[in-house]
Amino acid sequence: MGTSVLIADDLSRTDLARMDPLEVDSVRNNRRCSPRSAERSRLLASLASQSLIAEAELTPKPGLVDRRGSGAHSDLSLDLMRLSATVLQPYFVAMSSTSVGRDADSVLRQELAAIGREAECLMYKVTCGINTHKGAIWNLGLLIAAAARRESQTVREIAAAAGAIARLPDRPQPELITHGDMVRNRYGATGARGEASNGFPHVVEFGLPMLRERRAAKCSEEICRLDALLSVMSQVDDTCVLYRGGSEALTLVKSGAEAILMAGGYGSAHGQTLMRELDGQLIARHISPGGSADLLAATIFLDTVEREQNEIAKDQSGWEERDGAA
């Protein structure tokens, strides 16, 4: 599937005839949008992709891919995460343009789900079968759709609208048992779907408040985002952690993140020491808080949208790309 066709404005009927239905619908949606709405759809999509890249590049994160290396993963790299985030952007445009001025009903829910499944297919194609951003497609797709419906919403309003869309039924799909299903059946954790259906409580109540608290204290943006991640990690039942290490691993992640925050966060010397220790423990046990990372990307996205910014600031921490623990 060509990634540029979703935002083209001058395609001929011959061009449309060569596209699959998803691409045709997306182009038509963009043509129905006013120029202002079409531009905002492209902006929201760009911010979503930038949020994923900002999360991936943020360094040092415990157990996660960052500019030092692959963390607890053997199949991921920073370059792969950047590639995945970039190729998803046209699908984020489609989700946004599809949602402009729409009611949150089952028809919209099904259209967004169809776009999301196409995005997943491309993700797996470009990553050779590796799951880089499946949860993020779900989370950010819903938030983009909610933000696109109308302008000047607060983060709580966007998150609540995204939750309302998430709770609507989708068309029946083939029964495929996912890692999230296995974790939910064993531990009762609802994962990304539960987080979205409940209106992103860990983003709204933990990630965003910590981000803004640290920013108000004049911390660097790196520290603001790291402490926002730690705040989410200390509270959420991360299904990626549960799948890899069970309840014991989840306790380690939550207590480790809480200890860093109690020590003053990553901006304190003791907090940095504890971060290195937690990072080493997670890497040794092959535990990655990937669900928390997805929620950090959602936190960065919502913060940027509410502040009406056109670009997400890059991590200026000065870390060089290298392997090793924090």
C-alpha cells in the first residue's frame, strides 16, 4: 500500500480505481473536509507519529528501547521503532479525517477499526512480523479520532470521548488469542483496551500531572517525561510486564518506579542510581514495560494537543547512541 495516497488532494479517477477501499475512503474524507480540517488532520497525525518517536528516543528508560540500545528486547531497535512510527502516520491522517465532525457511534468505531487493522498489517510488513506499535495504534488512533471531532478540547474531554468510542462494538472478527487475552484471562488485567475504555485514567491522573508538575519545577523536558513514565509504571498493571514475568515482575516494576519517584525522581542523584538498578534488573529478566511506554506516548500527544503546539520537542539530554545500562 502506498503511504502517500492518504493525504493526496489531486488524485484522478484512474488513481482512485487502483486503490483499495480504505485508501479511497480516506481520500474522499479529506476532500469532504474543509482546508482547515484537513490541515488539522495532518497535524494530529504528525504529532502522533512524533509522540511515538519522542517516547522511543527518550533516554534512559528502564528495560525499554532508547538511544543506548534495545533494553530488554532482542528483536527491537531504535531505528525500527522510528521506521514503524513514520509509516503509521498516513493511517493516523485517515483516522483523523474520518472523524471530523462525526458522532461517536458504532459506524465511526467500525471505520476506525478497519483503518487500525490496515495500519497493523503495514506495521508487521515493514518490521518483518515484529510488534512495534500495536497497542499504540489502538491508543493513539482513538485519541486522534476524539481530538479531530472538534477543536479546543481539554485532555479530559479528549480522553473521555476516546473512551466512549472504545466502548462501542466493532464488527465481529476472527477469534485470535493475543498476549493481552492470555494476560487478562490469567491475571484479570485489561491492558490497552481497558485503559482506553475507561478514558485513559493512567494518562490523565498520573502521566500528565507528573509531566506538568516537573515542568512547573523547571526540570528539563527529559526529566519531565522520564518521571511521567515512572508515574505511569508505578500504577498501571502493564500487560507486557505480566506476560513476560508474571505478578512478581509487575511488583518489581511498580515498586522500582515508585522508589525512584520517592527519591526525588530521575532529576535526583539517588533517583538516577535507582534507575540504573531497575534498568539492570529488567534487562536481566527480559522484562519491558511496553504498555507504560505506549501510555507515555499518549501523554506526550495529549499534552501537545492541549497546548496547541505544532511540534513535539526532541530529547536534548545529550545521550549518545550506545549500548549499556543507564
